[in-house]
Amino acid sequence: MPMKIRHVAEWMACNFAHPVTVRQAAGLVAMSERTLLRNFKQITGMSPTAYLTQVRLANACRMLERTALPIDSIARRCGLGNRDYLAHLFRRHFNTTATDYRRACALARADSPSQVLRKQ
């Protein structure tokens, strides 16, 4: 991956919780917005906005798996604004809800051998 595109991707991954714009990302690597959009999509197969959404969803999944934070709090911490937008993205990308995802993760943990051993 070319260094400028990698830098933008890493910057987005580090700043996913904050508002991020293509203009900021382009300025970071001294490219025009149009050039960044074209190059980013050509290299990664997705737009910078789609990549940022993917990063935010991956972090939301991690938080749902590992914390008991309220879903609205997770949405805000992941830069998704609110619970409704997180719910919309979960339905669109995973065909489930954040609550059901969290429940499935908890059940999977409960069925793992390490959890069984702790119960005894």
C-alpha cells in the first residue's frame, strides 16, 4: 500500500472516535480530496468514508464483546453519534442488532472451556 494511503488509513484508525472528513485526510497527506478519493478506493476497494465506517463498526463490536457499556455510549465512543445510527449500521452490515450481537458474544463466552472451568 502506498505510504500516503497507509498514513490516511492509520490516521482514520487512530481518530475514528472523532469527526473525520475527507478534507482533513487529504490535507494530512497533501492531496486534493478528489485524488485521495480516487487513490484510496483504487488501493483499498472502498471509499475513505466506507473504510472509516468499517473501522468504527469493528471497534463497536470489540466494545460490545468486552464491556458492559450502554449501547448509546459505545456509539458515541466510536464516532457513530447515537444508538439509532449504530443500530442502522448493524442491521445493514451484519443483519442483526447490537443487542443481539452482544448477547451472542456472551453466550459464546459462556460456552468456552475457560468459562466452564471458572464456574466449577
